[in-house]
Amino acid sequence: DSGVTQTPKHLITATGQRVTLRCSPRSGDLSVYWYQQSLDQGLQFLIQYYNGEERAKGNILERFSAQQFPDLHSELNLSSLELGDSALYFCASSVTGRGGYNEQFFGPGTRLTVL
Amino acid sequence: QQPVQSPQAVILREGEDAVINCSSSKALYSVHWYRQKHGEAPVFLMILLKGGEQKGHEKISASFNEKKQQSSLYLTASQLSYSGTYFCGTSFSGGYNKLIFGAGTRLAVHP
């Protein structure tokens, strides 16, 4: 158990809908990262927050947005869902925002299925 | 800018050794190694930093050739529990910087 929690574990929805994925980092970690992993694919970095502020951005679609709240939990919002958005979404956290220096601890993931 | 991992897949018998490589076309600040079992979260193994610093599990062995922008993960005397997909993640700076992960190397260890 990494100490990172993600809810829900599974999410099944229809195309065109909007969903919210939630992540709570490990106690003491200030930075949160979101990744997308499609079936049997690698980890695609979406976005990073550090202490409430956006710090790094990957190839995140405009339909996707995220934020980190004062209590440091983070939410990833996915809207106008398409079939291709079906994937495992992982949240990771680290002590600082230095993504290249600190190890990242991954949560169990949210499996999103768009029908 | 995605790092290239090789081989794509490895099949071992228990007790055999394997080396997984990760190379980048751009100068690296650090290389991170993670192992992921099917349907589970990636688990941190090791970080190798520019300048020689390493952080991670004592039982994991890896190297980082800064000049060649390459890292290798050494799995010796493999156990069944080593099975999974190994990902390297690369970073180009030590600041607020994302990790770019390779496509992964699938390792299967059989009795």
C-alpha cells in the first residue's frame, strides 16, 4: 500500500458524459501527478500540481482538467467522454514538486470504461 | 522524447539473470525505474541521478551512463515475484519536471 488513495476504483459511463476522479496523496506529500494508461500501454503524463498550483503539463486534452485543493487532494475532470478515453488513470504523489528528483508513489488507479 | 526500452519482452527461468535497457536521445537528469504487475499500480524501484546519486531498494542494481544517456536495470537470480512490466521514466531537469515513461519491458519468470 503506497498510501495514495484514489476513488472510485471503477467507473463505467457513456460517451458524452463527464466524470470526476479523486486522489488523496500520501501524508506529507505536496505534489500530485496524473497519468493515463491505455490497455497494455505505457504511462502517459497528464498534469502535475504542487501545493495547489499547476507545475507541469503533458499532452492533456482540453476536455480534461484538474485541480489541487487546499487539503492537497486532487481531482481530474474528464468531459465529453469518448470511447478512446477508456483507460486506467493513476494518481501519484511525491514529497516535493521536483518530479525528476523524488520518487513518485502511485495510487491503485481508477479504471474508466466509456461505452 | 520518449525513452526507448529494450528488450520489449523477456522470458526467464527462476534463477536466471536479465538486463533491461533504457536510452534517451536527449541529455538526462535522472532515470527512474518502476515495476508494474498486471492491473496494479507501478511500484518504485530506483532513481539514478546525474552525478552518481542513487536512491532505491538495496536489492535492485542499476547503472546510469550520463554520456550515452542510457540506463540499465540488472535483475539477478530472478524470482517468480520479479514478473511484471518494467518501466523507465526519464527527466531532463531536477526542477518542476515531468517524467516521460518508456513503453515498458515485459518480464515473465517461470519455475
